[in-house]
Amino acid sequence: MMILKRWALAPLDRERAAALAQRHSLPSYLALLMEVRGQHTDQQVAALMGPGSDFSDPFLMKDMDKAVRRIRRAVDQFEPIVVYGDYDADGVTSTAMVYSYLQAMGADVTYYIPQRAGEGYGMNPASVEALARRGVQLIITVDNGISAVEEVALAKSLGMDVVVTDHHQPHEKLPEAAAVVDAHRPDDTSPFKDFSGAGVALKLLMALEEDDPEGVVEEYVDLAALGTVADVVALTGENRTLVRRGLRSIMRGARLGVNALMEDENLTRPVTANRLSFFAIPRINAAGRMGVPERAVRLLCSEDEEEVRELAAEILEDNERRRQMENTIVEEVISAVEADPTLQYSRIIVVAGEGWHPGIIGLAAGKIAERYGRPCMVLSIDGETAKGSGRSVEGFPLFDALCACARLLDHFGGHPMAAGVTIRREFIDEFRRTLNAYAAAHFPEMPAPVVHLDARLNPAVVSPDIPRQLQALEPFGAGNPAPLFGLFGMKIRELSPMGGGRHLKLSVQKKGASVVCKCFGTAPEDFPFSVGDTVDLAVQAELNEWHGREELNFIVREVRLSGLSDEECIHSCRVYEKFRRGEALTPAEAETLTPDRRELAAVYRLLRDMGGRWCSHQSLLGRLGEPGAQLGKLAVRLDILEERGLVEFTLRRELLQARVPKQEGKVDIFASSVLERLRAQTARNGPAETGRA
Ligand SMILES: [Mn+2]
């Protein structure tokens, strides 16, 4: 498979960056980054460099006053209260915050989290009726409720009041609740709109504690930060303040449950938003995916060390099971895709299977979309229906594509980058066709994933000052990604294993300047390039402590053959995919894929001389000395050699291995049916091409 990304380097105005540095006395790399990211007004600089803006007054949110009055009354009169949450990490942390706060107030409070499988997200009539039977008098929703118009009406008819707190977009009609707190209400004039559910929950607690909001922030900001990072809302404005404070609180280690979730992490190193995403958040989510979100709520609320140990051990097990199930689904999807060229070369990969855990298919779809560089939907069939989850590629609006398939779907929802569906089993094939037809109509050429580079690095002048200066921009995450740098034209000097062979260390060099980079999660034998290849690297710079000394680390995020013309190569790959799907090519397209005798002979000789070493398509181009050449045509060349029995290939991940059998007698390479089909399309409509055959 040839996965190709477009590398986009942000334009840099050096003079403006220098002027910015001078005006605000900023160190040079920091000023450069801020200039590149358009953060150059006095206000923006002050917001980034200052102590962090304060939280705005929670009562600026519409209905917050009503929410506070209703909740206070319930606490005072000891009315049974339920916090109605959600099973993902944002919903779980929101639930834990409001529940433990009310409990500390001495309220009669419990919480309810719907089951991911069976009930699904948000309120439902059955759960509302069950809560009424339990004698609940007040429901407080967190991270959900804004669209529960009917359920809120039902609750009211059963004698319960509802206070809605949510951060999702409202539909046309708001629920008729005692209070509806959601910054996206059209009549809400509060200054910040991008909170997660947990962010809104923190504002609610601040409002309830209006005499000492600082105390309640101090106590709950760690949980709010977890929910905020988990929900991938932009870490700007009040979210930036919230997460900065939350990270400090987590580093102090005040909450037993959070400490347990960060376990096997060295907490003396700075806890970053990124580390929350890698350690604590998948573990909280795993409990919800495995059907036991309460386990995570209990862990986050517990103050008993023994209980925390037990719950944390169970959650680590949930996460391990989640990881294994995810790997199994991913492997099964890959086998299905690679066994079927129409799937493998389709614009959108749609794969269905039985026995796949519906709580995991979204994670699997993300892995597949990343691997093939195109949108993917993974469906889990259960009896006559299937649940599906999809992930997209920047530039392809997945939700819009689903709208075009609405007649085939029982339910669907989502946004441009991720979406979910429910569908009858018998419609799955038609769904795959309709989705791909939508893509073909709107994207004759599918967008390729983009690598956004902030700046080019000169390997001769790299220094620990780079990450040290950029720490001012933390926390990194959604809306404020960790800076990504390009190291261009680097020759690979050495590839060596790290961490028992699971990771890779590579030394690269350019004009005598050497840089050592680390590539996590890639074993040396899976790396698509070899010693001697010249590559471009997209890296993040990190500072680590090593024997009491600060050490500069470059972490490899992307790699490509140096000098590759990515636009041209992506186009060439798309034409090749079109050819493999069996669609008609234009004569010009067929022409770009058609190799001549010299090109076929060159790749044949190269494969023979490589003696069965694993390599990638890009490294083959490099070795052919054709970095400007086209990947699609290279794939055709390999197909022809294979078809004519000149070379046999074994594939593994992005890599291929060639065996070149001894030839008895002469092989007529031009008798290839691949070549035949290409020639037919060149000749059919094109100018006189017959002379070439
Ligand atoms: Mn949420």
C-alpha cells in the first residue's frame, strides 16, 4: 500500500517574527512559532505569556441562576437528586464532579450513566421512568440533555424537575427544563463557548459556590481538565486556563483515583495534556466501552486507598481487554480489505463483520483511516442490524456523505471527521456503494491527509532552547497542536532498535550535522526506509530529564522520501487506484501510468540486486534515483513484473519483499494484460499511439 500525505509548511515572514520578538522581548523560537500561527496581536501575546486569564463569571451563562436556585432547594429539602451522565471520559468526569460535590454538601444524591450498548447516549424514556419509580425529584444532566426534549417532558409529567447542563449544539427546540445551561443556546451571551461537558460542570459548581468559587475550582479542576482534554475541544481561552490549572493539580497528586490512572507514569516529569490522552483518558473510556462506566466514576470519587487500588486494577484490565479487542478488529478489517481490491482501492473503506464489540469499532475505524489515508467505516453486525462508526480524513465531510445515504440508515449522527450509523444488515452493500458514489461525485480525487509543519529546522543549529522556549505555549492539544518541525534532506546513517525492539532510534545527517531521532511504536524492520536513503522527517522536539540532565529529543511523527513531489505523487496514486477499481481512465491518465521498457528493466534489476530486502515504494523510488517520479506508475511496474512471473512479492504493512526467480528462456514482458488494458485506454480515445506497441 502506498500511503501518501501532503506536507504543508506554514509560510514564515522572518522579519515580522523578529519584530514580534523585539516588541515583546520574546525568545526567538517562541516568536517564530507565534508569528507562524498568527498569534501576534498584543492581546494574543498577553494571553499566551500572562498568568492565564481568569474564568468568566459563571452567572453570565443563561439559566445558571435558575439552575443554582433549583439545586439549592433540592439540597436544602433533601430531595433525591440524580446526576445523569455519559459513559465517555467527558461524561464520567462531569458526573464524578457534580456527584461528589453534592455529596459533600450533604445532598441525597446518586448518579446514573446509560449503557453504551442497549441504551446509548443521553436520556431515554425507560431510564427516566426508572428514575421516577426510584422517587427521584431532580435530575441534573451533565454532558448531555440539550436534545432530550421528549425525555425532559416525560420527566416533568412524572413529577420530576430537570436541570440540563450540556455543551452540545441545541436543536431548534430546547427542552422545557427547570434550567437549560448550554453556552450554545442562541440567547446565551457568555463569553466562552468551547467548554466540554466537564467544563460546564465546573462552571455549575463555581456558581453553586458563589462565595468561594476559587476553592471549588481548586478542588475539581483536575477532573475538569481530564474531561476537556478527552473531548478534544480547543485548548484556547478559558479551556487553556482550565487545563493549565488542572495539569498543575494532577502533578501535585491530590486525587487518589487520578494518581492511579496515571500510574506507571513518572509524575516528576511534567504531566502534559498529551500524557493525559495516552494514559488516564483511554483507561476511563475503557470502563465505559466495557459496559462499566460506574467503575470509573467510583474510582474518581473514592478517598479509600484500598478501594482505589482495586478499582484501578479492574480498569487496567478493562483497558487491556479493550486493547486486545481493538487489535483483533483491526487485523480482521485489514485482512478483509487486502483480500478484496474493490475495498482496497475504494474511496471510502466500508467493512462489516460479526462479533466486533460496538464500543471498539470507532477506535478501529480510526486506525484503518490512518493506515490507508482515507475515510473508513467499520460496522458491527448483530442479527438483522448493524452499528457502524466512521473516521474521516481532513477535507472529506463524512457527516455530509452520510446524509446522502440517509434513506438506507435507521439512525446516523456525527460531524465532518467522525460519525456513527445504525443500519439494517441487508442495506450494507448498498450503503457502501452509495457512500462511494457520493465521494466519486463530490471528490473525483479524494483529499490526502495533511502533515501541518510549523517550521523548517536547520540540523546544524538545533538546541534544547527550542522545546524550552515553546513550553510557554503549552498545553498542546486540539486547537493548539504541539509544534511540528521539518528536517529536510536527511541521510539515514544508522537505524537501531530501542525498548526491546519495539521502538526505533535513527541517526540522520546533512552536511556534517547529525541529529538523533526516536520513532515510537515502529520496530526497525517495519521502518519504510533503510540506511543510505535520504528522507524528510516531521518531528516534535521534547526535553527529557536524563540522569539529572536535560536532554533534547526529536520524536518522529512522519517520514517521506526526500525530494518527493507530493502533489504529483498523490495524483499518480489516485489514478492508479482508479485503474485498480476498473474505472475508465482518460488517455492522459493512462499515459501517466504506462511504463516503457527501460523503466520496467530498471525496477527489475533493482529488485534483483536488493536480494530480498524489505522496502517501501518510496524507498524504491529513491533507489531508482527517481524521487520526482510517480508512485502510481511504480505500482504498475511492480504489477506487470509480478503478472509476468518475473518477480514474486510478499507484503507486510507498508513494506514489500521481492523474490526474483531464475528465468528459463525469454519472457515477453509486453504480453502483460495490465499493460494491454492501459494501452487500450491510451489508444482508444487518444492520438495515434498504436505505433508504440
Ligand atoms: Mn462531551
